[in-house]
Amino acid sequence: MNRLLLLVLFFAGQVARSQTLTLSHDRLLDKIKGGWAGQTIGVTYGWPTEFVHMGTFIPDYQPIHWDKGYVSRAMTEFPGLFDDLYMDLTFVETFRRLGLEAPADSFAVAYARKDYELWHANQAGRYNVRQGLRPPASGHWLNNPHADDIDFQIEADFAGLMSPGMPRAAAAVCDKIGRIMNSGDGYYGGLYVATLYALAFTDRPIPALVREALKAIPRQSTFYQCISDAIRWHDRFPNDWKRAWFELQRRWAEDTGCPDGVFHPLDIDAKMNAAYVVLGLLYGKGDIGRTLDISTRMGQDSDCNPSTAAGILGTLIGYSHIPERWLAPVQEAEHRVFSHTSLCLRDAYDLSYRQALEHIRLNGGIVSEKTVRIPWKPPVPAPLEVNFAGHIPLRKNWLGVGIEKEYTFETGKGIGFVLRGYVRKKQNGIADRPVRAALYVDGTKVEEAVFPTGVNDRRTELFWRYQLDDKPHTVRIVVLNPDPGYDLYASECLLYGKTGLNSVR
């Protein structure tokens, strides 16, 4: 029996006997600070590489920059880089304002009111909430074409940091918040990350950590299967992360949901990017520099992935054990308020610590003068949700049409479509005003939608419809308030079928 297995079995036996986790207050705070600092280091380290390398890894000869003033520089030059942080802090602020039992709707409203930059599932969810659609409907794949994207995964860190050693408590927080913007695999990404953070307080070895956290995910899900494969390929090729990366690409790199990633090398799918996080942790072997480098060099969302990996590792080892090379640039910026929030990192440390203490009490733990004692309850799998089931991308048809009043087109045979595009102003200097339009499918009116012109109010796609009868469809768009200063620009139509083109050859 190898040494690692003996350690895992020993730890499992210790937990089974004690059924509690005991931490000093100093160690609890140190781990929470390590989580926030790790996130900040990771997202800054990956700053110049985000979505530059899609479907390939960053070569070893290409340096990735890091210096003492880098975090402050990033906060000044590109505050939108820190969506990993300011999204978390929106929910931390809401807990501070309303308490740990705040209703789910309060988080949706708080996030929808923010004017920071958002993309993909986050923006689709914000649009839905601003238009009156509340969670879980706002994150459901029928209402959100980006439901399987990475969004909740990159902002679920706070849920684990406020739930030390309590994976079920972290899952309850995820259930309250993650469905604002995601469902299915997109939701599982956030649940898995939050569980990893919660378990990082227990000082498990990394291989045991990634396996234990997977117990929160239903086995039938593609998310579970993808992460299991990543772990298996690490075990098979323990000294070759590029081989594991290649095997991952070969099986899991075909995105079917995100309209930006279908028929494109971009892959913002939650499970794929979560697998990069897992491989970064496993091949990093507890070294923060190596963990950062590998999770970044795997490409795709290569600022968010090292942010997640370094945040989890920072929680595992603690703030005081992060080497000075990585920590000093963060310490220079700990007083700086993140964009569109009232909080800086020092505030995040303090708030998460106080919320963790309250969460421990709320879940039956004991907070004494010097220590906390946390009852151990292992993760349990969430219910199975499957997004885009049976929907296989067939093709994208180029349209390139400005719709001022009305437009009709044929989709071809299929069971669903996404009409990509945006509202645009045709004249400079005119006031912003939303365009309203109706969607008709096969002669039946199925939706009216509002298209604001502001970037933070935008609808991510023009229209979409899934679960249609498998036949050709006639799609008609009617602008309800035509104005010569505006039109809806329809760029292309993504068509889904029951079987892909390759399967019928």
C-alpha cells in the first residue's frame, strides 16, 4: 500500500473517530486570508493570457509576467479583470447587510443592481433578473443559453470560505445563489469549487481533497465524469500534465451550449475549466508557483482557473505560508477597494472570518475563546440536472441582417436555435432607448423581449428556443417600436438537431 493511500486512510479514520474539526481562531483566519489572497494572485497572474490560447496550451518558453507592483497595476488598468472577486464580494456584502439567513431573492436583486462588467451566464442572469425573471428561472438553460458556462464557478469561493469544514453548509449557500446565473453543469462547477474550499480547512492531501469534493456532484452528470477523467489521467500520467491535458481535450473539448463556443475553439464550459483547476492542483503538488503556472498554461479561461486553484491552495496552506514572492504584490493592494464595491481585501478577510464564525454556530459548531469545533458531515450529491439534453449543434447560418421592422428566415430541420446578435444605434448622439421585439416560431408568437442599448443592461443573444419539434422552422422577428435610429442586428443562427451531421454520414 503506498504512502499517499495510508495518509488518506489515516485521515479518514481520524475524522470518523472525532466527527469534529478543531481549529484555532488564528488558523481559521489565516486560511480564510489565504483563500482571498490566492484568488487575487491567480487572477492577476493569468491577466494577459485569458482566452489567448484556446484549444492549445501556453508553451513553456513563453514567460508569464509577475512583479511586485503587478496587482495594483491590474486594479488600475483593468478593474474588470477582478470579476472573480467583485462578484464574490457582492454576495458577501449582502450577507453582511441582511444576515446569513438572507432570502435567495435578495442576492439576485443585489447582483442585478450592480453596474460592473459581466459576461456570459452572469450577464444573461443579470438581464433576466432586471427584466423580472427570478432564480432559479434566471439561470435555467431554457432561459439562459450560457447556463453551462463557468460563471458561478469563478465566484463560488466565498461560499466555501464562510463554511470551513462544512461542505453541506457550503452547498446550501450555493443552492441559494448559484441558480441566479447557472443550472446543470454550470451550477455544479460552483458547487464543486465551494466544496473544495470548505474541505481545504480540513488539511486533506490534495488528491484526497479533489476526490472528496466530487461527492457533492451527481455521478450521472457530465461534470462528474469529466472531473473523474481528469483525476484518472493524472493518476495514469503523474509526471506529464500535457498528456493529461491532451486526453481531456480529446474527450471533453466539444462545447454544445455556449453560443460563443459552439463551432469555435473558445471553451468557457464549467466542467472543462474545472478540470484544468483540478489538474493544476494535482500536478502542482502543493507548490503555489507550480499550481499557478500549470493551471494558467492549460489555456482557455486562464485567469479564472489559476484564481480558483490558487484560492483553494491558499486556503489549504494558509496566508502565512504563501511565499513572499507571490504575497508581497497582494499586500501592497490589500487596502484598495475593488471596482463597484465598498470592500477591499482587508474587509474581505474580516467579513469572511466573522461570517464563518456565525456559520459554524448556525450549523451546530462551538465557538470558544481560542478555538472553533466544527461537526463533520460529508458532502452529499446534488440532484441531477442536465442542460441542453439531446441538443446537438448542426451548423451556424450567417445572416448579417439589420432588422428595423421585421425579418423572417427558415432554420432548416432542427429542434432548437439561437439567434445571435445585438441592438445597435444607427445615429450618433441620440438618446438610449430600448428596442422591443416579438419572436414568432412557425406562425405562433412565443416571446416578447426588451433590448436595452447599455452594455450592462444588454441581452446576450437576440432570441433562442429549444425543445422544438424536429422539423424545419419559420422564424419571424417583429420590432414593436420601430425607430430609424435603431435596429436589431442579427449576425447568425445556431441550429440544433437530435443527431449531429457526422452521425448521419
